[in-house]
Amino acid sequence: MRKVISALLSVALALCAVPAAVFAAENEASVPSATYERYDFNEDGYIDALDVAFLFRYYLITTNDKVSDTIRLGVTEDISKKIAEFGDFNKDGRVNSVDGTLFLKYVISFTNCKIEDFEPQYYSAIVSESVEKGDVNGDGVIDAVDASNILSFYAINSTGADIVKSSQLVCRYKGDMNGDGIVDSVDASQALKIYAKNSAN
């Protein structure tokens, strides 16, 4: 059972993201449009891999005496309350791996993800406090590759296209270098400046 949960969690951790409004519009049969906000567990405006991951992590936390800090990371009291209230997808009175699997299926069903786009290593870059803003590939340095990735994310996001790769998802969380709430060419430029400064030293 643990191996199954681990495998599902790995997929969930690196899935693609989609705006919550799209989730409501395209999956009204599964999740009523009036209530889609309840499934955005971390309240970032998107129903995505992170919400699925938080549900699995909540399940692990509530069913195990000893849980690592990595599993607990980001699972706040508010997130826990929301999952406890709305995470029982099959209505059997408990939140468990079955609910996580159902939620995962919902998320996959309205995206155009491909299995080759599942890159679990990027999830740690999203949630890890040790990975600084701008280091969107999580390799420990901010360089031209990061600037290019940020710029690519900005171009894709500007057209309204779906964010379908986990590497693009990282940019949403780690690409906003100036803290203005958007990831754009200014952030890419800032990443390049840091790279140039570090290269000169």
C-alpha cells in the first residue's frame, strides 16, 4: 500500500496546473462549479498538482505517528481543515489514498498532460525554502538557463496557453523575482543580472 501511495504521490507532485475556473467549467459533472474553490486547498487560485499532493500528504500525516518534515512542509492548519472538510471525494467518511486517486484523475482529465511531462524533481524546487527565487530549475544557481525558462513561461502564460509541464509550473512559484505577483520579462532580466554579477566574481 505504501508503494502505491508513493507512486501516486510522485505523479501528483509533478502534475501540471490549471486555473480553478477551468476546472469548474470543464468538469461540472465531477465538481460543481459553485464549489470549485473548496478544492483549491492551498488557495493559490489553481486546482493543480500541489492540491493533489497536499491531500496525499494530509492522509499520510493523519494516519502515521512518525512523519518526516518533508511530508509536513506547507501543510498548514487551514489547509488541513479544508482537506478534512472537502477531501472525502468518495463520501465514505474518511480522507485516504482512494480520495487522492480520484482527485488526481479529476486533475488529469481536464489537462493535456503527457506522461513524459511528469518530472517529480521539479516539485522539490517549488516547495523547498532552500531553493531561492529565480532558480527555477532548482540546480542551486541562478543563471542564463533560469532566465530563459522564466522568459519562456512568460511567453506561454501571456498567450493563455495551458501550463503543461512541471518545469513550467516551477516558474509560477519561483519565477517572480521582484515580488510583484507576476512572472514576466522583468523577472527574467533580474535573473540575468544576478547571473552576470556572479559570473564577474
